[in-house]
Amino acid sequence: MSLYKLAERKKEWQRLENLLAKKRSQFSASDAIAFAQLYRSVCTDLSLASAYHVPEATLQYLHELVGRAHAKFYGKLKWSWINWRYYFFQHLPQLMFRNRFFRIAAALFWLPFLLCGLLAFVNREFAESVLGPMMMAHMDEMYATGFEQRSIFEGGAGTSFYVYHNVSIALQCFASGLLLGIGSVYTLLYNGVLLGSVFGYMLSGPYAGNFGEFVLAHGPLELTGICVSGAAGLRMGYGLIETNGESRIRSLQNSMPEVLAMVLLAAVMISGAAFIEGFVSPSSLPLGVKALVMIFFTILIVIYFQLPRLRIKPHAD
């Protein structure tokens, strides 16, 4: 390491020292996030120290610092309700509110969704070219009949299936980001075209009422969750392209706190959508009730992404 780099890194080591001096009960959510980032950074510094022939005293210091940080990092860290509230009601919304990758992901999904939905609605041949006759017949069969009251067991089984199905789509949007983000772009576009065509075709057919009633309640959470997953994949792919002079692995590691936060948010949304899809969407509840559920979660999502304006501050225990 050059003297300049060494002096620069010492500032980060001191930040970690300051966090190590705190008791676990004094850790806020922002402290925990910073601690994890600094811990990984110092581990990398230690691995490079020998190659750069840093002074023996510095090498020994890094060994001790990593050891102390390791013990604290893998120790039991208690977060108070206030700190959890800060993480979920400011950190995550702020991340999404300012995140260009979410905007790009939303555009990649919603633009083809709306365009293909309109084309499939007015042109059956377009819908057939995208979906194929077999899928169209299957969709008609699924929604040919109305809804009956489900038992708890049937609702639970449906929820499990929808969790599996929705998570598989979200994982494709996220994990394919490792292909320099190209995989996430493709997956978002593909799902936008496919789902938009399904919506357009079904809403133009004889079973539009049954289909609309089914997708009404869980749609906002599920579709937003897909976009958030895609944003995580795009962020991961960008970390592999724009490394800021770091190695690709190091750059990818640096992006992980942001990526994993978005994955967590997507998981919450998709799990919530699956629960609604299992118990509410196929139930015999009145259409008005399902519409209220849709309106409630649409407003909730909009408000959630605006929470940074409230400036909730983290607090110690």
C-alpha cells in the first residue's frame, strides 16, 4: 500500500474502532449497517497487507482489529423496536426513493406490460402470438367459474404455491443480475410482455370479471415486488461493471448491503402478496372488499416510498 492509501484506510479503521468501543445495546440500525461494511473492508485490507509489505506493526494491528470485529460481528446483536422501525420505515424507503435502479426496473417492467396489455386487449392475434393457443385455453379454463369459500387448509396450500411461484420469478429477476445486469433486463422485459398480454387478453374476454376479481387484491404487492427484485439484480450487475478501480469481486461485495436490503423488501412484498392470493383473491368475499384491499395496499406502497420525508431518526436502546 502506498503511504497515501495507507493514510486513507486508517480513517476507515478508526471508524471501526469507534464502533467497537460501543456496547451492543448502544448500536443503532445505521451503526449495524456501517459496522458490517467496515468489517468486510478491513478483512480485505488484511488480506492485501502482506502483498503490499506494510509494516509489521500495522499488520499485527489489522489482525487484532479483524479478530475483535469478528467476535462482535458474529456475536448476538440486539436491535430495539425503534431501530427495526428505523431500518424498515426509513432506511429501506429511502433506499428505494433515491434508487435509480428501481426506476429503471419499473420502466422495464411497466412499459411493456401496459403496451402489450393494450395490444392484447384490442387484438386477439397479438395475444395469441405471445401466449399461444394452449396457454390461452388454459387461462380461459382457470377463470371460467366463480369463486367459492376456501378452507384454511386450502388457503394455506394456495399461499405456499404462490410463494413458490412468485419467489421463482423474483429470484430470476435478482439472480440473473450476475450476468452484468443483462439477465435482469431480459427477465423484467419478458415478464412485462407476458403478464401484460395475459391481462389484456383476459380482460377483453368473456371471463374478464372473474379474472379481474382474482388479480385485484394481490396485484399491487406482487408486481411491485417483482420490480424491486429486478432493481436488486440491476444494482448487482452495475457493481460488476462500474468497479471504481476495485476488483469486480470487491465491487460486488460493496454493493451487497444495498442489494440485500432490496431483496429483503421484495421478499416481504411477495410473501404478503402470496398470502392475499391464497386467502383473499380466490375467496367468495364481495368484489368491493377485494377492491378495498387493492386500494389499501396501493396507497400503502406509495406512502411507504415517501417515508424518508418524515426523517425518522435511529435511537440507541
